[in-house]
Amino acid sequence: MITFEHVSKVYGEGNRPALAEVTLQVDRGDFVFLVGPSGSGKSTFLRLVLKEEKASSGTVQVAGRDVGRLRSWKVPALRRQIGVVFQDFRLLADKSVFENVAFALQVLGKPRHVIAQSVPETLALVGLGGKERRRPHELSGGEQQRVAIARAFVNRPALLLADEPTGNLDPETSVGIMKLLDRINRTGTTIVMATHDDDIVDQMRKRVVELRDGRVVRDEDRGVYGSSR
Amino acid sequence: MRLGFVVREMGAGLRRNFTMTVAVVLVTMVSLFFFGLGLLVQQQVSILKGDWYDRVQVSVFLCGPVSTEEDCPTGAVTSAQRDALRAQLESSPLVDRVFYESQQDAYDNFLEQFDDAITENVTPDQLPESFRVRLTDPSRYQEVREQFSGQPGVEDVPDDRAVLGPLFAAMDGATRVALGLAALMLVCSVLLVSTTIRLTAFSRRREVSIMRLVGASRALIQLPFVLEGVIASLVGAVLASGALYALVEFGVGRLRERPDFTTRLVETSDVLFPTAPVMLGVGVVFAVVASLLSLRRWLRV
Ligand SMILES: Nc1ncnc2c1ncn2[C@@H]1O[C@H](COP(=O)(O)OP(=O)(O)O)[C@@H](O)[C@H]1O
Ligand SMILES: [Mg+2]
């Protein structure tokens, strides 16, 4: 699904690289934790997958396509295969839960009847059935993150990227979010999640890739957060 | 579905930046008003030129008893000279028809044109006889003039354009001023469109970032911004056309009612076509160019 070969990323002249010589493969259906202290390059990794940033060197392949050589007008097509979730939810405050999720489909020109069917379906999947008409500020943090996950998943992407999705949530709520992501992963969706939440990583026992100063220092199946702590 | 989406987003943008939108509308209106004004003055110039070419006839004035020694060294025209000139005119390919105006004809016309205070001291033999020549191609006026002035028996072939020249020059000057003001205001409107887009892009940065993430095409993301500018400019262009129409209807209309004003003038139908469509077109093109330029700067997709 994702292949990085000797990928480096330097932001601006003279800075130390945010990613250095990263070589990594994520297979279809994988669930991968990207761990490491803040500033270790986790978000940069995700941004390269989305082509939000361009690698300084090396090749990035996503779903069999060389992202670095992708023409800019083809980038939207790439992003349609990828769902993204962030720590700060990024919901539209003046739209209802339903409208927030529907937004992702409207923008792609999906017909009304498709939206009317898949939005409630997805909201039920994330456990928000019956809350379609609420506004984001009428929801708890965990519920808002579920809306964001529904928006990322409503188009049934093959790949879901999550950048510290539990960073703003208390431990109990985080467990709920992790169960949801696990369920989505079981539908065949590849998930890459950046986090520094050690409890969660230790509980899930999934593949763990640890970054430190932009380098991969550990890549373990069924790993825990860190041997070094 | 997607069209509805674009229209909704555009409407939201226009409402959110209402004051800026009003500013864009007004500045576009003023700039396009001056632009249209320049076009109309040019239209008036070409009407005048057309009329003048329709009417143009070369007058070949012949030497008479009151001609000066300097203009007519051989004295008053002889009948042989007159016949030779007529034959030469009639055989010229540039000449369509030749009318002869005797001193008596000239006197009759003179009486008709001026009132008694002027005419009472004038006698027919003080006025020159002349050939009035219609040309096959009025624009070759100068060639005929050069060919016949200075021939024996010819006193003068005056250049009518000497009268009209300053008028045309003044109107060309007015056009330049109007177009200059229009250009200045167009620059203002481009800057305003750019600022408005920056504001809109800022107030909608969250929507835009989500649209990018879920894979909206660049066209879909940018279209509402471009349309906002285009709609505002179109409204400005329509208002400018209305103002110009009113100017021609009431301003020029009043001139036309004066009995001593016989010149053909631009009409409201000239505003409707081609001036107004050109103004709309220019407004739209400028808005599109201005928005695309500022989108590159403020809205990375
Ligand atoms: N847009 C940017 N411009 C300059 N430097 C950046 C930018 N984004 C990240 N960095 C730098 O790159 C390094 C890695 O950042 P990031 O990928 O955000 O790490 P993480 O997500 O693991 O905290 C950091 O040193 C950070 O300061
Ligand atoms: Mg980060």
C-alpha cells in the first residue's frame, strides 16, 4: 500500500532533515503505529503520503503510484483513496454532523441518493446514529473525533491516516476510538496512525514503527510503545 | 449536485465579505464607466468622420476680379482655362461628379446662409465661382487637392479638414483621458479582487483544507472564488452600462433636441450594442485574470 525507499525530507535550506533515509513498506490491510517523540517526523511521514509535501529525495509510492512524479492535477484522485483524521478533528462548526460527513461526498460530486444512504450508514458504524442533526460544539471530544472518522471513511478509502487522533481525548474515550479504528481496519482498510500514547500502543499489540530524529529506529510486529522508556 | 455546491459556497463567500464585494462592484463600475465612455467617444468620432466623408466635396475656387495678384498671377479666370479645368476634372478617375457654381449661384447660397446684416454689403462679383467636386473615394481627398491647386485660373482648393482636425484631436484626447482613468480604476479593481480573494481564502481556510484532504479537484476548490469575483464585476459592469445609458439618454438626448444641432450623435442603441457587451466582456475577463493570479498566491491547492 505504501512504500518508502530512502526517503528524506528537509524543510528549508540548512535545517536538519525531518525524515532521513526512511525505507519502509506498509502492506494492504496493515495496522501500523508510527511512534516517537514530538518532532521525530511522524506528521511529515503522513504528509508525504498525502503529497502535502514533496520528498527531498527517495521515492514514495502509494497504491502503486509514484507520488513524487504524480502530476499536480492527479493529486486529488490520490487523496480520494486516503482518509485522514487529525488530533484537532477539523470539523466545520457551522455544519451539522450529517453535513460535515456529507461534505466529503458533495465535494466529489456524489449524487444525492448516494449521500442520503452512505452518510447515515457510516454514522451508525462510528456509533453516532441519531446524532445527525447536532452541531460539533454540542458533542463531546470523542464524538467529534467519531464524526471526523466518519468523514474520512464515508468514501470507503483503501487507506486511513490518523495523526495523533487520541491526543486530545481522555484514556477511556481513546479506547473507544481505538476500537472503532480496529473495526475499520478489519473491513480491509489499511491504517497508519501516528501517536505517542504508550498505553494504547501497548494494548493493541500491532506493528510499531519507531522514529527518532527522522530515522526508523525500530520496526516490530505486535510491538509495544518503547523498549527505551 | 456539484453545481449547487459551487453556488452555495460562492453565495456564502459573497455574504461573508459583503463590504469588500460592494467595493469591488463600485470600483468595477467606475472603471468600466470610463472605459465605455471612451468607446462611445470613439464611436462619435467615427460617426463624424463617416458623415464628413459622405458630405465631402472638394471646392476648386476660381480666380475672380477681387482675387489677389499673389493667388492669381494671370488675373481672372478665362473661359478657356475654365473649360480646360472642367475637362481635366471630368476625366480624372478620382472624380465622381462635377458641379459648377457661378458667382450668381454662390451669391444665392450666401444669401440663404447668412442674414441681412452681413449680406447687404456683398455683391455677386465679390464671391468666387467654383467647381464642386464629388469624389469616387473621399479618403483620397488630398490627392485631388494637390493636383488642382496652383493650376492656372485656380485661386484656392481649401482643406476642409483644417476645420475638423482640432475637433477630432479634442475627441481623441477625451478618449485618451477616459481610457486612462479606466485603466487606473481597472488596476484598483484588480487589487481589490485580489484582496477580497485573500480575505475569502482566509475566512474559508478550514473548508478549503478539508476539500483538499478529501480530494476535491482544484477547479471545484477555486471555482467559487473566481465566480465571486466574476459576479461582483458583472454587477459593476451592468451598473456602469446603466449609467452610460442614462448619460446618453438624458445628456446627449438634450443636445439633440436643440434645433441648431444637426450633427448625428451616438444613441442609446449604441450603448446597448456594442458598448455594453464589450464592457461586460472586459469586466469578466479582468475578474477571471485577477482571481486566477491571486489564487495562485493565496490559495495553494
Ligand atoms: N512546515 C514545516 N516547516 C519547517 N519545519 C518543519 C515543518 N513541519 C515540520 N517541521 C520540522 O520537522 C521536524 C519533524 O516534524 P513533524 O513531522 O511534525 O514531527 P512529529 O509529527 O513527529 O512531531 C521537526 O523538527 C519540525 O520542527
Ligand atoms: Mg505531529
